[in-house]
Amino acid sequence: MIELAKANPDIETLKLTLWIASAVIALLLTSVIGVVVYLAKKQINVSEMLTNAVNKLTVAVSVLENQNKDRYPVIERRLNDHARRLDQHDKQIVRIETTLKL
């Protein structure tokens, strides 16, 4: 049979392995934290841009609503004037038609 060799590393080799493993873990954690911070900054920038856009849209909508409040009475008055004129024209057309038939 094949005899397995027992590995008994000395304390200096274990310390070196521990330092290398700690450095690799620290490097990995630093890179992961860096990626998370980068993505968080991007998310904050996008959120700020969306907030600004929503605020601008809110202002635009309120301005348009205020402009339309002033225009509704004007449009209503014009429509009433046109309706009155159409009624007058209908009456005049009826008079002309009746006088021509006689």
C-alpha cells in the first residue's frame, strides 16, 4: 500500500499563509465595497435627476393650469357669442325663406 505523507507545516509557513489569505480577503472586500459605493452614488444621482424632473413637471403643470383658468371664461364667452349669432342667422334665414315663398 501507498503510505500517505503527513504534512506538518512549521509556524512560519502558517503565518505566511494567514497573511496572504488575509490580504486576498481584504482586497476582495475592498473591491466589493467599492462597487457597492459606486452603484449607490449612481442611484443617488439618478434619484436626484428624477426629483428635479418631477419638480419641473409639477411647476409646468401648475403654470398650465393657471393659464387655462384664465382662458376658460374667454372661450366660454366666445362660444356664447357664436351661439347667439347662429341663432340670429337662423332667424334671418327663416325670414328670407318665407318672404321668397310668397
